[in-house]
Amino acid sequence: MLGLIQKDLAMIKSNFKLMGILLIVYVIMGLMGAADISFILPFMSIMIMISSFSYDNYNKWDAYSVSLPNGRKNSVKAKYLTTILMVLIVSVVTTILSFIISYINTKTINYEQILVTMLGVIFGTLLVLTFMYPIIYKFGVEKARIGIFLIVFGIVIIGSLLASYVDLSHLAHSLSFLEDYIIIILILITIIMVYISYLISAKIFSKKEF
């Protein structure tokens, strides 16, 4: 398993320079008081990991992985673990930088706001993972990109319609008692979603022929 994770990291190491550049841009924009782009960094880690699927396809890795002990299952598991690891590392680094930027700009650190924001970013980023990976395993990277665009577009349209025609204030008021547990709830929902996504991807990959 560790070897498979190292394989994925080795394939995307050329993209680490891009992440470094984005971190520098984030720091500069933060110090200038420009728009907060912290959400871009974890999202970019997902995009970089998606490129590893293309490398796998180019090098015929999937056909080789099936010959390994539990190769299909471990290959999918390693992809998910590597992606989660990337997202968490980038998020931690971004959070630390946010603390530093906040202190330099205001001489104070709003720990709660920054942590809640980054938790939301992690939740949103891993939500993208839960949709994208099963589609990639089913249809491949190129077709998956079209599917993801349609899904995101559909979510935006549905969200806009709900905001325009449905009064959500009553629902928000009814769920206000959950406010104190929002962090725990988001963590649990994220874990459940990622696990379900992994099971779907593993099942799809177990039936593929090479």
C-alpha cells in the first residue's frame, strides 16, 4: 500500500512547483488584502491528483496493477488515501499561512473563522472527490471531465432555483440547534461520503477488463 502511495506521489511531483507558486501568490494576495483564494489550493491538489489517472493510463499501470496481490482494491485505496493526504497537507499549510497573514495584517488571529473556513474548504474539496473518482474509474479522465462539468452546472442551477423559489429560512431556523455540532457533523458526513465513493470506485475497478 505504501509503495502505491509513493508511486502516485512520484508521478505528480513535477506539479509540486505549481503548488509552491500558488502558495506564494496566496501569501502575496493575503498581505495585500486582496480576495481570499485559500479554497483554490486544496481544490488544485484534487486536480493534480486527477492528472495521475492520465499517467496511469499512459503507462498502462492499471493492467499491471491487477497482477499484484489485491492489486485492484489496493490501487483504488491508494489513490483515495494519496488524495486525502494531499488535501489535508495543503489545507494545514494554508491554515498556518492564514494565521500568519491575519496576524501581520491585524495583529490578531481569528482562529475560529479561519478554522471553520478551512473545514468548509476541505469538505467542499472532498465532496468533489466523491463525485469525480467513481466517474473517472467508470468512464476515464476525458469523459469524466465532461460529466463533472454537467454535474457542477446542474448543482449550480438547482441551487439557484432553490434560492429563488424556496424559502429556506424556516429550515435554517429548525436546524439552528445543530449549530454547536456543525464541525462534528461535517467531519462525519465527509468520512461517510468518501467511504461510499471509495466502495463504488473499488467495485467499478474490480469489474474492469484490461
